[in-house]
Amino acid sequence: MKISSGAIASWIKIALEKVGVPSHNAIVVVDALIQTSLWGIDSHGIARLPHYLTRLEMGSITTTPNITFTCTGVATGNVDGDNGLGIVVSRYAMDRAIDLALESGAGVVGVSASSHCGAIGLYTRQATRKGCLGIAFTHSDSFVVPFGGDKAFFGTNPISIALPSQDSDRPLCVDMATSVVPWNRIMNARRDGTKVPDCWGVDALGNKTSQPEDVTAVNPMAEHKGYALAFLIDMLCGPLNGMPFGPHITPMYESLEKHRNLGSLMIAVDLARFPGGAMLPSVIGAAINEVKGSNEKIYYPGEPEYLAQETRSQDGIPVEWTLIEQFDYWSLKLGIPPIRRTI
């Protein structure tokens, strides 16, 4: 069924506060999850809330983290997330990268002791709102088969790059996993009882399968290219920040009582420091119009999400019944009213 974003947002905030998350942090998470679902990125939106609640309740995500920033140079710094909600930690880290960029021209901030940060395009778009180029990487536990292999090793390890456009609410933004699909697409299919394309992943024997419950690993994007990117991103997010990599990371959906110890890398660059920086948003707008003018079927990077937001803001966010059942379970468990099921 379709439920209004406002009704879902209210329920999420109450649920997070009920498990001990401070109101100001709950609002950050609500904004991120609702925005992601409005964009149509259902693998990283409101569907992840039950998982966050479970880890918060079990203590592997800190409800009231002491997030700290250490400046290590004119353009560099480190954020210790104290195992808090990854969305809160990552927004804070990109804010620090932006601060450095506006002061020194560029900001590169490493993140340690974090957890699942949701859709990484949230943070690169965050940089564009301050007139900056945004680049962000993060990693995950083993979900992806290395090119030439048959068992998972690296994570889906996404990358996002965003630039401000003439329409400030619609920056040019690439946000993609280095695997053919995010692992959460497999988890959603398991939850909903639907099959998946057999090119997405392999079973325990390394064979193709369309049964999501049999998928033990997904394939890398563009074969060796996705594998190479995943390898590099894991090194930049994990070991560079003193965090583990690949098979040494606590699994997202197992060992729920253990910290994830995830890392990220947030980069912001002040575009005003370059000769074309002041005009870049308008040039990007012109380039978008030109490329789209050649064929009405062409979308610019980020546009499918913006079009989805137009529809879902008006019609409501589609929510699978299995997810509604999970929300109802948490309503009963936490002693809070269920989500108002209206658009």
C-alpha cells in the first residue's frame, strides 16, 4: 500500500526515540530514510529501519554516541563515530569536509567506528548545497564475488559523485554500488517472496540462481571493473581509517550484537577555487538540456530519483505488506501507535 511520507516520518521518529536515540539524531535519520524512499531507492530507505532498531536495541549501534572530529591538516581530518547510527555519523563527517573545503579549498575526512550509512548519495548532494563537489565512498562486509571467483569477498562498496546544477534541488549525482545490485535488493526480495534475475548473484556453489534465499553473493558491476573499484574503495574506507575490510567486517545481518566498525571517506571541493567554478552550475544545466534534447528517453544522472520524488510526494511511498508487518511488530514491541495507513 501507499503511505504518506509524513505519516511514516512521524512513526520512525517516535520509534527511534523510544529505543533511546536523541531527538536531534532521530530527525537526521528520519530525513535521510524518507528522502531515500522518495527517490525510489527502496533498498536503502525506510525498509532499513527495522534492522537499525534491532541493532540499537542489542547495543551494536550506540544510541547516544560521542562523535568526535580531529583536524589533521588544512584539508584533512578524521571522524570517530563511536559506533553510532551511520547516517548521523556520515552527515557530520561531510559537514566537516565542507567546512575544510570552504576554508582551504578541499576537505578530505576519514570516518571510523561507524555503521550502515544508507544511500551514500545523500552526502554528496549535501556538499552541492554549499557549492562544492561532493565525493563519498563507503564499504560493507562480504557480499560480492571477486571477478573470476565464486565466493563473496568484498562488499558492495558504493561510490557517489555530485555537482551542483542550475536547479539547486536537483544536482548532477552518480550514486552506485560496485556490484550489479545492492545486497539489500536481495534482502528485500527475500522479505517479499519474489524471484530475482539470475544474473544478479550466485549460490553457495557459485551457480546462477533466481531464488533470493539461495543467493550467497552478488556479482560485481561490469565484471573486472566493478571488482577493481570495490577493492580500491575497501582500502580507502577500511584500512586507511584503521578499520577492517571485506571478510573481516562484522556481517550486517549476522552477529547483531557486535559493532560493524565500518569506515567511509568524505570529500568536498570548493568549486569557486577554479576558473569555471562560478559558471559550472549553469553550464551543467545547459549540458543537461542539450543531451536530453537529443532524445526524450535520456535521463541525466540523478533524474530518475527526482522524478520518483515528484510522484511519491503526491501519491505516497509504496510499502510492501511484509514491511508493514515488521513496522506493526515494532509498534507492539515499543508500545507506540502503528503508522497511519493513509496517503
